[in-house]
Amino acid sequence: MKSLADLEAIRARTLENINMRKDEDACRVVIGMATCGIAAGARPVMLAFMDEIAKRNLKHVTVSQTGCIGMCRYEPMLDVILPGQEKVTYIHVKPEMVPRIVSEHIVNGHPVVEYTIGAAND
Amino acid sequence: MRDLSLHLLDLAQNSITAGAALVTIRISLDDSGMLTMELIDDGKGMSPELLERVTSPFATTRTTRKVGLGIPMMKENAEKAGGTFLLESEEGKGTRLKATMDTRNIDCLPLGDLGGTLLSLMLTNPLSPDFLFEGKTPKGECSFDTREVRAALGSEIPFNEPSVAAWLKEALEEEMNPIFGGVML
């Protein structure tokens, strides 16, 4: 049974981490979660990112959402923004693609080119 | 939208954009199979003119395009399933959306992953607003209040911290599954 008391322990552990974290090596994942993104399947993608990040204990990655950017036909879409690099936009993302994006791009720094918007336009 | 939980995730975003401090979500299924979904916020509310226009697909508050489909699709799906759709709003006070559907109607959407929707809302809005969920089915009642979570966790720790997210996920499953698991379609 999960109890609110568990949160006290999480709080103590997490506060240290937050203070140790430096903004300059932060990596951001931004998922389109407007009506179009949600209808196309953005929610399981977002939850898959949270799972993968927790599994790998990646402390420098934040997942956030954005609205509709007008390319609804490519949804679910997301941007991965690594420090000092151009943002990379992934399109038609499915939860199964998330572990590869996390390991190859976020952890190792090599975008998964075949999933990107650039690949679709070629 | 494939299911009601996705509609809820979409519509709750309107409450968040309206600057709500607390978003209340109520879902109940009565013995006759009528499902009621309510979304209540204390955001900035809508003017009577906007409220009148907002169920049209050609009304939106955003400036990039002229269409907004979230509310009209929910209305259509409720009415298609032998239900009703009601939107009330007062400027400065907040907005209340209520949709009912007959789950025995063949056009009624399945409820979907309600826990996934609540978790998504909490993780993508890690510091505010607060969410209150109240669910009721013939199997019993359940509730989840992020104000209680924040009181124990401290308001400076965001919900998308992996250890907090994992706790939220399990806590939601424990709370919701006995009441909503397997109840619906």
C-alpha cells in the first residue's frame, strides 16, 4: 500500500538531487499534447519517456508538453533538446520507439535519424 | 479521440490554460449504466459570448489558427451516445463541464486509461495546478487529491521527479483499479 509517509523519504532524497543539478547539462524532451497530439497517441509516448527516464535514473532530463504547432499530420511529435545542440524533432512517435531515442540520442548523443522529421521529408 | 480518458486529458488543458489553481474531475457510473463526467475549475472563466461560441469547431482562443476541436468533439461524442453536454462558466469564477453518456449505447466511447490521464496531467503540470479526482462506480468510490501529496512532499519538489512519478503511478493504480478496473468496456 502506497502511503503519504513514503513521500517524506522521497522528499529527503530528492531535495539533495535538485540542489546538485546544474542547469547547463539539462536535456529537455518537449511533447506536443494539444487535441491533435493526444488524439494521435501522445499520452502513452509521454508515459513511456517517464518510465524510461526512471529506469535509467537520468536526473538531467525533463519532460514537458507543448501545444499544437500546426503540423498535426505528424503527431505524435516531440523535440529532444540537448545542451549545445540543435533541437531534433521526432514525428509519428510510438511508445516502442522511446527506448531507442533515450539510449541513442539522450544518453549517447546520436539522434535516431530515421525517426526524425528530416527523414520523412527526404 | 479513441476514449473518454483522452477527451479528459485534452479538456483539462483548457482549465490549466485558464489559470486554474484546482481542477476537479468527477466520474461516476450509476447502476443503470449512465456515465457522468464532470470537469470543474476555478480558472478565469468565459464571457457569455465566448461560452456561446465555444462549442463550435470554429471558435478557439489561440491565435495561430481558427479551429478548436476539443470541446465540439466531446459534445458530439456525448450526444451520439445518448447523453448530454453542458458547459457553465462565470468570468472570474471558473468553468464547469458536464457530459453524460449511456454506456449501453453502441456509440459510447470506452472510458480508457483514466489513471494514465491523471498521471499525465500531474507529470506535465508538475508544480501547479492541483488536481482532485473523485470516482464512483457500482464497485465503490475512490479519490485522489494532489493537495495531500504536495503537503507531504513539500511544494518545491515537482511531480515529474522520477521517484515521485513512480510513487504517483503506483498510488493511482492502487486507488483506481479496484473501482474502475474492468468496470467498463
